[in-house]
Amino acid sequence: MAALVGAVVAALVLPVSPALAAPTIPTGGTGSLTIHKFETPDSGVTVGTGEALPSATTDAWTPVPGVTFRVRQVNTIDLTTNAGWDAAAALADRFNAAGGDVNSITSGSPAYTLGAAKAPDAAVTDGDGIQKFSALPIGLYLVEEVGVPTQIDGENVGVTPAAPFLVTVPITNQAGNEWLYEVHAYPKNAVISQPEKTVTDSGVVQVGDQTKWTVSAEIQGTPADLDGNGVIEGNQEKYHFDFFAMVDDLDPRLKPLTGGDYNLTHFEVKLSGGVTSDEVIVLRDYYSVGYTAATNQLRMVLRADALAMLPDHHGGTITFTFYTTALESGTISNTADVYTHQYRAESGSVVRPEPGTPGGPATTTTATQKFGGIRVLKTDDANQALAGAEFEVYTGLLPSGAPDPAKKVTVSPTGGTAVATWTSDANGELVIDGLRYSDWADGEDIDLDDSDVVGDADGEDAANASKFITYYLVEVKAPEGYSLLGAPVKFTVRDQAAETGESDLDVVNVPVNAGFQLPLTGGTGTTLLFTVGGLLVAGGVVYLLAARRRRGQAAADTTSTLALQ
């Protein structure tokens, strides 16, 4: 592995025959270590020598205040002896070959212990990016960056801690003719805009629907003298990467989609922009994805061929996209961690360093999605609970006002039972749960004034209007003796469902036919009608017979009259 700028200083400058390089180091002597923290410059980078760099070199660099370093002495290495320098050189080689793994110091052969942390002159780097450790006993020291700022000048930033490095106090000067007791180190690493995590769920209606998450980070490498010529030049050396990973410890209410082809079906990694390339490159076989179900952890690690692409995209963006489904309702917030150093640990096991610790990650912004519900109370017009009413939920209506069959909601939590119909219990209550908040989409509140209209208040983006969800409650079976609701009932979801005994929505049913009684076949009323009808018919027959008799009598009278004539 190539030596990093400001890293493994001892391995770079330790003399082969230290006794000939300078006067004897006095027993009991002391020195100091001044650490200068700058953002990685775009050009003019050289390998550190332990000497202070001229202001003409550093004036154009940007200091990083608020950084904390930990300095610990490697015990039992005596630099007042040649044997001690030989041991330091061997350990530096071992440490360098292990990629700066602290474990190579404490569990290698021979194994060394580390002393207590030395007290710095100031707790963190100052406005010039400097933190000094004075009165250090002669020795070999491990330097680790253990604390990084999350803001610089009021702006959220991501500062990835520099890799640990070894340095001796004193160190020979560049000319090789004297000892330097005032040692200067310049561990550089990129200060980037805080990595971002975003959620895209405007098309999500209920738990179980697929949600898209994206983790994005600015591409900033670390200088490395790959060819050992003492000069950092070219993109591969100026913006070097030997590791890159994005790790997401998902909320337990989320389940990532991991079936099928990991690198094609449910995941995407791409590079965009940069110093020598403005194209978008979708990486397919250049990364690996791992998932640990026990901890619900999702990991994306770039392979070597992808790492070699990153320097040409310095200043650009790398994004990792994946998908989840929600298991239950709630406000679900998540961040991810972006690593540019290999995981290391002193214990001998490989564990992830925490943010702000040596080799630790930059943490993204927080992305949030929200699922909730409502508690419905079903009563009659006398406020008596009604059991057995069945409802469906829709997110849209037809022009006629009827529910749109294409907008029917079926809540299908991953690993759970799908629910498409909700029934009121003996208390007249039913809970509809697992619905996306009406006014929350793509990680933000889209209806700031809670008016159910997006774009009518300051700060509201009218373009988000289509993301707002209005739900419709449709009764499909009324309790016995009661009428169905005449129209869908509109409602919104802005919170979790109310507790038992309370309600978010009251729905009242009226008796069948609004309480009016219709005539019944076979009853007393129809008997009366039949009786009256019978009398009318009988009367008609009597009238008909009487009329016929009158007509017959009139005809007989006419015949008699004609005969007399």
C-alpha cells in the first residue's frame, strides 16, 4: 500500500543508520508534535518530511478547525538506541503494509502496547487548523484523528477522519544532518458537503409499497505517493482511494429488497461529474452488496476497478440507490455512513469505527418517511355503537363520485396479512393503519398550513400538489337494520391512529329507509286494499248488470211502440 501524505511519517524518513545521521539523542529528552489540518489541496502536494512547510505553500490551503487528534506512545521502543530505531523501522514497515491497521501494532509479532493519550495544548485544532502536543518524551507515537466537526462556518460538512499514522519524536531533517525535535505533520483529507440521504415515496400509499432511498456523497480522495518519488501528481495520486463503502443500519421497521440479482434488480451505483469526466457511469459489476438480517444492515463496497475510476470523478458525486418496504406504521428516520478508510480495530476483529473516531465515516443527512392511520367510530343517530359495518378505502373517485376501483387500497405489510376491508367491532370501532401521511412525501412536509391544499401558503411548492393523498372511506356493508352511507367519506392521515376510546373520524348510520316503513305484502294493509278492491269490483258487476237490464227494457219498449203503429 502506498504511503499517504502525512501518514506513516516514520516509515518514510527513518534512516538506515540513525547513529550516523545526527548527534546522539539525549536520554530523557523531549520534543513536540504540531499537527496542521488542512483540506486536501488540488495541486502542489508533496510528501511530508517532518519539517514545517513554508507559508508560500500553505497560504492557499484551507485550514480545518475543530478537529481532535489522539497521540499515544508505542511502549518499550527506546529511540536513544540503535536497536530502538531498528524496532521502530520494522514496526513502521509492518504498520504500512497493513494499511495503517492499529491492530498490527498491538497484536503483531512482536506485539506492543500503547501508552495513555497525551494532553494537547488545546482541545481541538484552532482557526489555523493547528493542534500542538508539547513536552513529548522521545519515542515513537501513534497519531489518530478522533473527532471531526460537523459544521464549518455554520455549514454542515462531512469530514472523514484521516488514517492513523506513526511518527517519531525526534526525526531527522531533510538534509539528514540533524535531529528535529519540533516535528510537524500535515494529515490531509477532504472536507466535503455533508453526504445526503433522500427518500422518494410520493408514489407510496401504504406499508408494503416499495420505497426508493438514495445515498449521495461528494467524491474526494486522499493524496498518495504511489510511485514513491516524493511528489504527488496526477489524478490517481492526488485523489487516491484504497477503500470506499456506504453502510446503512436500517430502521427495524424497514426491510430492504434483496432478491434476484443484487447489482441489477434492487440496487444501483453510479458516478456523475468530476475533474476529467462529466458523464454518468452506472457501475454494474464493480461493487458488492451485503445484508445482515440480524442487524438489518445494508452495505455497498466498491471493488478495486471502481476505486480506480473515482479519481477522474473528483468533485463529482457517487450515489447508491436501494429499495425497501415498511413493516408497520410510524415515523421512520434513517441516516447512512460513508467510509473512505478500511474498517480497522485494535481488538483484532473487524468492526466499524463510529463517526468521529479514527477511520470513522461521514454521516449523511436524515431522511424520513411517515405512515399512520385513523380510528373510526361507527354509531347510529342516537350515538349508539354499531358493530359489523364493513368499509373499504380508496385514494380517488370517478367523475360520477363513485370510488375508482383502480384506486382501492390494500394494506399489505411485508410478511403480514393483506387487509382490504375493515369491520367495526362491538364498540363500533375500527382502525385503518399503515397509510402514508397525506401531507408528507419525499421526506418533507408538503402542506405546511394543514389546509389540505398544497401551494396556498408561503413555503409550499405547488408542484407537490400531486403528492398529497386524500383518502375516501366507502361503506360496503351496513349493520343489520341500517342503510349504507350515501357517499364516500373523505379523510386525511396526519398522525398515528387515536387511542382506544377516542376517534379520528365519526361515521353515523341511519335506519333502513331513513326510519320510514314501507307497505308489506301479506299484511293488514294489503288485506284492506284487497277488500276495498273486491267491493269495487262487485259494485262494478252490479252496475254492469243494472245497465244491461236498462238497455234491454228500453229495446222492448221500442219494439212495442213500432208494433202499435
